Amino acid sequence: MTLRFYGKGGSEQEECPAVFVDEETLDLVLVGVRVEDPQTVSEIKKYTDVYGNEGAFRLPRKLRKALWEALGGPDPDFG
């Protein structure tokens, strides 16, 4: 497996969260803060289940551009 790196940052350490694409499958691979607060989890569960091997992750605003580029979009101006 080869991961293409698109960006990181948004934490106090600036080492994570991060956005990658698996170049073989084109799956997104995201590193972020696991969403655990009950109110947000409740909102998510209105639309989908989160099974034991899954998780919801929060990516900071700073990574919107990296995520957009990972999806193949042109260089956006997200401010």
C-alpha cells in the first residue's frame, strides 16, 4: 500500500490530524480526533450507525484544503 500525503495540522502539536489517499484503492485515510462527546455521537446516529470497528473523527478547518485536494478538486480558496 502506498499513501499519498495531502496535509496535516490543526492540533496544538501540528503533527496531526492528517489526510491521505491510498493510491491503490483511492480510499481516503484520515487521522483525527475521535468524536466521543455524547451530543455529537447522538447527532451522527440520527443518520448512521457507528460499529465497533468504526469511528467518527473530527478534522479541523485547517485541513479543508487538503481534503478537497485529496478528492481531486482544484486549488480552492477556503480562507
